[in-house]
Amino acid sequence: MQDSEAVPASPLQRGLVWLVYALAAAAGALACYDFGRIIGGPVVGVVLALNGAVFCSIVAGAAVEKLRRWWPGTAQTRRTSAG
């Protein structure tokens, strides 16, 4: 199985990527907690908040991977796993 991953060239770019992940996770958690609390109480709110945080960070990660292709100085690396 092969997958390519763009590696940010500078610490600033790496920091921006982590900021995007964190903001997406926080937004997903807040929105989904409110929805879950309304439909099923605090426990359902917490479960949906975790689900929303994971989902939003996955979507943000996909968007960041698409945008990183155009960053100047970004190197492409390939990882392979035997199997």
C-alpha cells in the first residue's frame, strides 16, 4: 500500500496545519455537543461532541492535504509498507 504525504517545509506551516486541525475539532465538538444535548441530554452531547470533533478534523485534514500541494518548498515523500 502506498500513500503520499506532503510535508510542510517550515515550522510556521506545520503550526498552521495543527491550528486548522484544532479549530475544526473545536468547532465540530461545540456544534455537535449542543445538538446532542438537545436530542438526548448531556451524555449524548458528549458522545456526539467527540464524534463531531473527529469528523471535522478528518474533513479539515483532507482540505489541508489538497491545499499543501501548492505551498512553495513542499517536498513529497512516499511511505511504503510491506504486506
